[in-house]
Amino acid sequence: MSAKENQIKKQQESESKQEELKAKLEAILFCMPEGVSVQALAHKVNLGFTTTVKSALNSLKADYQKRGAGLQLVDNGDTWKLRIKDEHTAIVKEAAEPEFDKAVLETLAYIAWRGGSRQCDVVRVRSNKSYNHIKSLIEKGYIESSKAGLSKWLQPTKKFYEYFNMKQGEKLKTPEQFVEAASELPGVIDMK
């Protein structure tokens, strides 16, 4: 085998490995809508070099842009997300299975609006059904619970702020405005 043929073979192997890495990263991002850090991605694909992963992510992002895909790869600092392009959200909205029903979203809105609240206060305002809402929101990671006297203290998590594209600690104007804004996001709420 000549030196040129050897060089071509190595180039093809390198490109094949890059495409395989991109496919793995794409699959991981698809399964993690909240986004993933470059370090976590590198760990998941057994690579110690975040620069290799970042290069593959940028290449994958360019691939989506080049072919005019309905999805886009978004880099939010160190977190990468695979999202539906804004111009396609209306089409997808009806097909997407909702993350929350209206009552659960209203309970979440109340907790977020208060910047955190005692569980007993949430139940007093939202009814006994909110116990199930709270349990679901904790399981999904949108709120966290800690002991507060005889009750529990509930507060929004980082995942909540990321999911609703808000800054950590950002206050809501009213729970109603939050529910209205959230209902515009695809797959967030089932208004039935």
C-alpha cells in the first residue's frame, strides 16, 4: 500500500469515527430534552477530551443547519440541547404529548410565583389534589422538597428554570401569566 493510499485510508477511518461520535451524541441529546453538559457527554461516550466532543457537536449543529432540518442543536454555554426549530413548534404542538396537565402546571406556577412555599400553604390554596401534583413535580425534578417545621418547603429547581427558559430565581408576574406563557410551549401542557 502506497503512502497516499495509507493516508486516504486513515482519513476515511477518522471521518467514520467522527460520524459515529456524532450519531451517539445525537441519540443522547434526543433522550435528554433538558440538555447535557459537554463534560457529561464526553463521559457518556467514554471520551476524556471535551474538545473532541465539542468539535463533534459543532459539526452536528452545522449538519442540521446545512440540510434545513426541523430540529436545531442549541449551545447554552456549557449545556447543549436538541430542540424543535421555532418555526415548527405550531405543527408539533398538537402531536406532542404534554409534560403537565393544567392543574399540575398551576400548582407549579404557584410554587414558582412565591419563589418557594410551604407544602401546607400550597395545599390550602390549591386543594388536597396538589399532594399528587407535588409528588409528580418532585419525581420529574421540577421542584425540590426540604423539611420546614411540621411541613415541607417546596422550591423550583434548576431544571424548572432551564425547562421554561427562565433565569434562576426569576420571579413570575402572576401564576396565570406563567400558565398562559407555558401553554405556548410545545408539549408542556394539556389544557383539557
